[in-house]
Amino acid sequence: MTGAQGRVVAMIADGMRVTEIAQQMRSSVKTISSHKSRAQRRLGVESTAELVLAWEMLRSRGTPGRDSPG
């Protein structure tokens, strides 16, 4: 997973919406949605809820760095 994808997933896991993430990262909603979709594919999940669960599992296993699961 790229650093940008990891940051987006971490922000989603923290409860932020794609539009809020786009504003904070100074990117377009389309770019943020792309990062989210690619992260979902990489983690083998389909929904946002599954994405957050997968992310939390990776973090709880001690995967190095908040931005680098996968």
C-alpha cells in the first residue's frame, strides 16, 4: 500500500469522510476515492466497514508504521 493510500485509510478509520480528507490533504475527492478503492483492492475488501476492520487488524498486529500496512 502506498503512503497516500495508508494515510487515506487511517483517516477513514478515524471517522473522516472522503470530502474532509480531500480538503485536509489538498487533493480532489476523486483522487482520495481512488486511493481508497486501491487500498480496498489490495486488502481484498469491498466495503468501507471491511476496509476499516482490515486496517485495524493490521495495526493491532503491530504492522510497522501507521501508513504502511500491506
